Amino acid sequence: MTEREPGDDALADVDADAVRTALVEWYENGHRNYPWRRTDDPYEILVSEVMSQQTQLDRVVEAWDAFLDRWPTVDDLAGADRSDVVAFWSDQRLGYNNRARYLHEAAGQVVDDYDGAFPETPDRLEKLMGVGPYTANAVASFAFNAGDAVVDTNVKRVLYRAFDVPDDDATFETVARALMPDGESRIWNNAIMELGGVACQKTPRCDEEGCPWRTWCHAYETGDFTAPDVPTQPSFEGSRRQFRGRVVRILGEHDGLALDDLGPRVRVDYAPDGEQGREWLRDLVSDLADDGLVEIAKRDGETIVRLQR
């Protein structure tokens, strides 16, 4: 992995408001519809977060529904026999049965120490048994909209690739906090984790998932999709994704370009009537237009391409 030097400000040349708007709109227009995203009940969210540790989300759905059918409230769980809770956990093949014991203990704390009302801030939630900093922040964010910016492996990967953030925990925290809109931890943390889980996976799916940050993304522009958890660079040299990134970058420097003015800037072997010429470029920018990244217009008989306004 290429060593990176920390920059003075990873977001110095980024329109943060545009970045925020693009991500939230992308998330709201088509995120995965997990049931715990449709509730702000802290108990239901805590159950989902504990189950999701080391378990794929699609597998959690059935177990989460069954758990809440059996113990629908925190009082129900607190009053349950711990052996029954552990047996359920084992039957569902959720692994790490200690998590079931901790969840049962945490329910007892909420009932006995907090009169059945969950604490609402990350530092207070962290006092519950088995609730670490990440889970505490997730419950505070998704139940009470009172969390901090989430910084997990997926979020680090997104920030590293998109904004060339150096692989440094303190810098990741700083950039994540700077990006999150004040008082919007619920939707923001859901959205950025969705971005990492759907579009910016270890093997990226930028175009397939319509990543909303392609306009600004360092990795999309350069084709270097390494990350702290992706040490081996995929082969993107000469790929369609790399050329799409070049188009976006070049148009960011111009108000609009005719195809034959854009082409040589995208690839040195561009020839209008050649195999990698005008029709190839027209197809490339049409894809970008379909994704809402560029506009295509006619002017004096020429096709003009500019970034979407």
C-alpha cells in the first residue's frame, strides 16, 4: 500500500455541503430496508446491534424478528431466564454466546438502574454490560439521534478512498466528525455505513451502486482502490471505471467540452473515428448522464458535456 502523508485538511478542497446532500439523497432513495432502520426503539436497536456483531445483516433479520417476538420489551428480556436467552442464541447460530448473556444483563440494568428507560448518550449507554463504544454510539445515534460520527472499518475505507485521508485513527475521527451534519447522527451514520457496505466494499461497486461521491472521490479518479483493509490494489488501469473518473475530473475543470475536445484529455489514443473514439466516448458519457453526474446538450451541431448542475 502506498504510504500517505497526512494533509493539512482532507476536506479543504471539498464542498462539504454538497457531499452531505449527495450521500443523504442517495441513502434515502434506495437503502437496504432492514427492519431495525424503521424503528427508534432503543431496545430493538440494541438487539440488532448486538446480533450484528460478527454476523451478516441478512442473517440477522430472521433472528431479530424471532427474538422480539419472544421478548418484545426490555422488561420481558430482563425477566427471562438467562439460560433460555443463551439457548435461543445458540439455536439461531449467532455465535459468541457471551453476547446473549451480556444482552440479558444489560436489560436488567436498564430495568433496575434506569427504571426501564434507556440512557440516551454514548457515555451513559457504555455503562451497560457488553456495550462498547461502537454499540453505545450506534444506539445513541439510531434511537435518540444523539450520537457521534461512526468510525468503523467500512467508514475508514470510504474516507480513505474518497478524500485521501491518511491511515491514522485520529485523522479518521477528525474527518468523520467534520463531515457529519450537526444533530443528524441517525441518518448520517446509517448513510455512510450503507455507502461502505454497498458501494465502497473491499471490491468497489462505484458505478453499479451509483456511488454519490464519485464526483469527489480520489480513488475513483485515480483507479487506486486500496484502503486500510484492502492492501492489494485491484487492476483498474485502463478500465471503464478509470475513464469515467477522468471524465468527471476533467469536466470539473471546465464549464463544458465538446466530445472531440474532451476525448484527448480522457485518453491519449483518442481518435474521433477510431475504435476508442467518438462513439466510445459518447457511450461513456451517456452512462454518466444516466447516473446523474453529467449533462449532455447540443450546441451548433456539436455534443457538449458538462457536470450536472
